[in-house]
Amino acid sequence: MTRSSHLLRQAIRLEQFSVGWMLIEAGVAVTAGIVARSLALSSFGFDSVIELVCAYLVLRRLRAELTAGRTNEHAERRVLRIIAVTFFLLATYVVISSAIDLATGAHPQRSPAGMGLAFASLVVMPLLGWRKRQVGTSLRNLLVQADAAQTLLCATLAVTTLLGLVLFAAFSWRWADPIAALAVAFVAVREGREAWNGELLTEDSRGG
């Protein structure tokens, strides 16, 4: 087995773990967010759904590459574009929902389940994202690197979500939840631009 195929198999295992984790995370976060009427927690759950879709798409591409023994450049660019767009969609949803919540004075309920999930993700996601980035860099695979950015965004989102939930639980600050969600939107736009630009740079470099 060559080093590249060994790394590719590692990347596949990482994406398989991501799919499994995100299934659990998305289900718990969306349900807890709806029950608690927490925008930050719901956004966390929707980000997990996006992460799940992206991890599945990357997993399919990696399996195809392992079977074919080469990279399909067109398919890689297409998946990168999808990843970038999902970042922008998440940011749009969060900004609109945060504005509505701030304008209407809506506030969430306390969610111990949400805080527990955010804390667990805060432990798991940085390690998973760091390992994906390592493997993706070694493989020179932009898809794995872009998905690593998604995973690290999930870690950032876990921090802001947990902070918003804790501040509301401790001090009943209604604005903490939508402000925490807006922090996620800012990061999502940045990561979306990087994913999109990475795809364009890939086109330019390969086209030359």
C-alpha cells in the first residue's frame, strides 16, 4: 500500500466518523433548539446538518478516488462549490433570524441538553478538524481541507453556542443567544469565501 492510499484510507475513516457524529449532533441540537426556542442552538443543529451533507459528499469523492486511483478534478471543484454555498446559506439564515429575535425581544429557555452537547462538541470537533487538516494537507486534497474548515467552524460554533446558553441561564440576558448566533454567521461567511476562493485557485492553477 502506497503512502497516498494509506492517507486516503485515513481520510475516509475520518469522514465516516464525521457522518456518524453529525447524525447524532444534528438530531440532538435541532430538537433541543426547537424545544428551548434557542436560535444559537438551532443554528448549531443546522450547521451540523450542513456538516453531515458535506462530510457525506467528501466521503463519496474519497471512495471514488480510492477506487479509480486518481482525482476527478471536475467533481472536486463541484463539491468545493457546494461546501462554500452551504456556508453562505447558514450565514443568511442566522443573520435574518437573529435580527428578528433582537427586534421582537424573543428569548430562549434554558437547555441543559444543549449545553451538554455543545460541551461535547467543543472537545471532539477541534481534534477531528485538526486531524482532517493534517491528512488533507499531506494528501494535497482541497476537499478534505475544506471539510476540515467546516469541522473547525463547528468547534467555533460550539463555543459561541455554549457561551450564549450559559449567559442566558446565569443572567437571563436575552440578547446573548442571537449575538452568539451572529458570531457564527461571521465565521461562516469567512469560511465560505475561503472555500470558494480555494476552488477558484484550484481552477487557475490546474488550468495553467
